[in-house]
Amino acid sequence: MVPEVEGIVVSCDLSGTVEEILHDGDGLAEFFPVGAKWFEAILSDNGAKTDRFRSLVASHGVALNYEFNVRWHGDPATYRFGGMKVDERLIIFASRTHNGLTSLIDQFTTIGNEQTNIIRARTKELGEIRAAVEQEYEQFDEISRLNNELVNLNRTVAKKNRELAGLNKEKDRFIGMAAHDLRNPLANVLLLAQFIEQEFPDDESTVQRYAEQIRRVCGSMLSMVENLLDVSTIESGEIRLERSYVALDDLIRRSLSLNVPLAGSRQIDLVGEPTLQDVVVAVDENKILQVLNNLFANAVKYSERGSTVCLSVDVGDADVSVSIIDQGVGIPENEMGRLFQPYGTTSNKPLDGRKSTGLGLYIARRIVEAHGGRIWIERTDERGSEFSFTLPRHES
């Protein structure tokens, strides 16, 4: 047919079964016997590429310049293959070189019959199709590479998160140990200062003044240490409630009595004498007292001397709401989001000169939520703030 051109041209049906040898310039016909599949002449290690070549010819009608390993005439070699679908037949081309394959296709398509004219038209389209397909494979390879990088990054992030979790546990353990070791000596110093004040109430000497300062500083430091211990426990997920059935009225009265001296030191009146004999809650007494004391202490710290702090209670069918209203400096609206968060301080400073760690409201929120309630700020303006929290009622 075209004896001067090297390579082989084989006509097959759509399944790849050889029907006719159209050209054999290299004496390869024995490797493409009629009735056999043309791709059986290719070594099996080309499997995936062979499947891709066959799929491309079937779907696009043409494929060109695919390299396959063969073992013809004894020695392994690499041949370049091309394929076209024409009138429900497959035409397979094979040559040792790219130029040989191109020459084979060019000369084969110079035959002027209708069949090869179709091949000629398909060949003109081959470059664009081949480029498009190669671009798709390049994009697929790039996506695969990026996906592998993402998997590796996720592994790295997961490893770092585990390391951070471990460091966080160590931090909590250290805070707990430090706070625990500080609490006892601070409590002893505070007791000694209180003893001096009580034993010498009329003493106006330097010792008495220093004792008062020691008591105030130790009281503030002890409160900070207690907060650190509470946060360490809460953050470790180990908050435990020792619930008992308690009259809410009793809890409120106890908290009021505990905070009267603090309020009195700043000439602030605590107002609120609820009569709630029938309201019972199932709570951890000490922890709810801690919430009440924190809200009272904040109200006093941020209120002007001579003002009033009020307590009110609203009893619902399922829960009871407790509110503490002060006449203090209020909280800037743009800082409201800091409330109830760890270390969430605002620009307003306590009027009694004490420092704030920003832990009290956070601890109160976690305690109230552990009881199944919620805590929020009802209002805040130049006239003061109103903090409220709820507790589920116990049906007696």
C-alpha cells in the first residue's frame, strides 16, 4: 500500500479484533493475526495507558502519539501508536518514531477514497483534541498534587492540635498547683491581719493601719487564686456538682448577709428581702452562693458610694430568675461581648480600687449552665447594670 513508509496499519472492528493488515513496512503482521485483539501485541505493563488510549479512540474518534512497550523480534522496544474510528471500524497505526507515525498517517490519508478522506479530516482535528485531553490530565495531576498537599497539611495540623492539647493540660495542671500552693499561706496571712484588727480595734497606730492594708490585699489575692483554681477545674472539664434540695430564699439571705460588710464599707445599701418559702431548687449550694456573691461583689465594686444595690426574684412555672441591679458606671455597648468570657475585662475599672481578673462572670456562667440555667445582662447604661440568671425549679 505505502511500502516506502515504516510501521504498520491495522484495520479492526470496534471491539479491537483485527480484520485486515492495511500496511506492514516493518514485517510486524505476525504480531497482529486476524481474529486477535490488536492490543494483545502490547506488553501488559502498559495496561492503564492502553485502556486510556482505547477509551479516547472510542469516545473522541481519534488518539495520537501514545508510547507503548512491545517485544517484537525478541528485543523490547518502544513504538508510537495512533488510532482513528472510521465507519464503525478502528484504524490502528504503529511506528518506531513520532516522525514515522506522522508520515505513516499522512501517506495513508493521501488515498482518495471516502474512507481515508474521513481519516484526513479527523487527523486535522487531532492536534486540538490531543492538546485538550493532555490539558485535562495535567489539571487532574495538579488537583491530585494539591489534594496530597492538603492531606499532609491536615496531618500536620492534627499533630499540632494534639501537641497544643497536651500543652494546655500541662498549663492547667501548673495553674492548679501554683494556685493551690498559694491559697493556704495567703489564707493564714489574712487570718493574722484579721486577728490584729479584732484584738486592737481602737488602735490607731501604724500596726493597725498596716494590718488593714494586709487584710485587703490578701483578700483580693485570695479571691484571684480561688478564681484561678475554679477556671483550672472548669477548663479541664471536671466541674462537679454536689446537688441538694435547698430553699432559694435561704441561699439569697445567706449571700446578702455575707456581702453586707463589703457594701457597708462603701456606704452602699443592699436591698432585697424575698419571701420564697415554697421555691425549692436542686443545686450545689456553695457554687450558687459563689454566683450570687460574685454578682453582689461586682455590683458593689462598680457602684458609687452611697448608692443602692437591689435584688429581685421572678418565679416562673419551670424556673426562677434572680436579678441584681446596681446604680454603677454601666458597661460600654461595644464591650458587651467580653462579658462572661475568660479574662473578659472592660475599660471601666472597679471604683473600690481593686483589680479585676475578668474570671468571675465566666465562672458564674459555667456554674449556672452546669445547673441547666442561663445568665445574661438585662441592661447597662449610665444608671447602672442589671445581671440576671435562672435556675430550674424543683417540683415538691
